[in-house]
Amino acid sequence: MTIDASSRVFATTSERGLRQELPPMRLWHKAKKLGIWNPRDIDFSRDILDWQAMSERQRTGIARQSALFLAGEESVTLDLLPLIMVIAREGRIEEEMYLTSFLWEEAKHVEGFRRFFDEVAQDHSDLSHYHGPNYRRIFCEELPNAMNRLLTDASPVAQVRASVTYNLIVEGVLAETGYYGYTRELTEQGKMPGMQQLVGLVKRDESRHIAFAIYYLSRLMAEHGDVVWEALRERMNELLPLTLGVVNDSYDAWGDDPPPFDLPREEVLAYATTQFQKRLQRIERARGQTLDEINRVANELDEAEA
């Protein structure tokens, strides 16, 4: 695609400038402050000892969960670029600036979870056997297809389907459910402080990612109306069975044996369902709001969480 040089305008040197009041700019400033952490600085020395003291079943449980995170983080790193390209083509410089930090953070998450396998579990085998059919359906089909569709279709509906898959389902439900598992398995047991630190940093980064998605999807609703809401709700409902299926696949892998860490299947399924409902309800509250109202609410929420 050739750019017509005579029609190109740079927002930052125009009277418009940078719109510091937009929620993506607030997230950009938070990312500069809170996202500056190095996966290589995490101390895994205690984790190595805790890992060695765990039972084989406990190690398998943590390895399975961490392998899901590791491939998931690689997937979202690989699949984000089409969304950045759409935002760039629309000239939304504030959103694009924030998304540059988004991509960098996803790459660090990949590095952090790979360090766990290299240095704590010392496992250099093929970990893909931990990826069940529902997981593969989401990360090998639904996510890349929805994101790559943006390369040829930047319609509001295509953008909604991409962001719902990436942000609301992968980050807002699956990852949040995974954090819950780590809390129950490690934090409450006082084990593996390095992994606890890594998970906490990843969770903090991705809370900003989800906040951006809430703003982004709300903006699309304000600009394009209920066609966006209907596409969003449809996509959420399409992916819910697969999302719960990821949880069920992990538990089914234990066969008739009880899972390690005494974490019941029903408890995890209930948590995932609650996260799903929270994401859907949060977006629904933005229906009918103007862009100014969406910006105000997003900034108020950001200030309350600061």
C-alpha cells in the first residue's frame, strides 16, 4: 500500500498534539513506571529447592500449568502485530504508543516462564504434550485466525472478535484463572517465591492490557453502536465452552486420580465462569455511553486502582 505523502498529517506536530487525557496515555505512563522489570532479575534459588521437595504429581501439575502459560505468552506475542497495524493505520497515536509497551511486556513474559523450565524444572523436553485439544483450538486456531484477519479486514466487527479473543478470553479469563491456580498452589503454601514474583508481575502487566481492551471495545461501541455489542457477545459465547474446556482437559489428564494441591475442578471452573461474566458485564455497562463518558469512566477507574 502506497502512502500519499501530500495527505499525511502528523498529530504530534499539529494543533491537536498528544491527547494526554485519553486512557491509553494514562496506561502508557503506568507501563513506563510499572513495566520496567527484568525477568532475569528474579531469584529462583529457593524455587529450585522447593521444586525438588515436591512430589512428582505436584511437579507435573505446576509444569502443566506453566507450559500453558509459556506457549500462551508466545502466542500472544506473535499474534499482536495485526492489531497494532490497524491502530496505526487509523492514526490513533496514543493507542499505538501504549501498544508498543504491550508487545514488549508479552515478550518478557515468554522469557520469564522459559527461565522457570530452564533453571528450576530443568526440563528441555517437548512440552506440547501438556496442551490439550481445547487449548490448541484457542491458541492454534481461534486466536491467530482472529488476529490475522485484521490484515485484510479492519472492520469494527473484525476488531471486536480479535480483541475479545486476545484480551477478554485469553488474558481476562484463561490467564486470570491460571493466576488463581498459582495462588492456591504456591502463594497459600508459601512455596516458590520466584515463581510467585513472576506471576505477580505478569498479572500486573496484563491488568493494564485488559484495561486497554475495556476502553478499546467501549470506544468501538460508542463509534459504531450495537453491532459491536452483538459481535462482542457472540464471540464471548462462542469461546466460553473452549475456555472451560481448557480447565477440564487439565483435570481429565489426571484420570481417576485426585489432582495435586487439593484444588477441586468445580472451584476452578466456577472461578473461570465468574471472570467471564465480569468481563462481559463490564463492557455491557458502556453500552450507550459517549466517547467522553467512556474516557471519564476509564480514567476514574484508573485513578481508583492507582
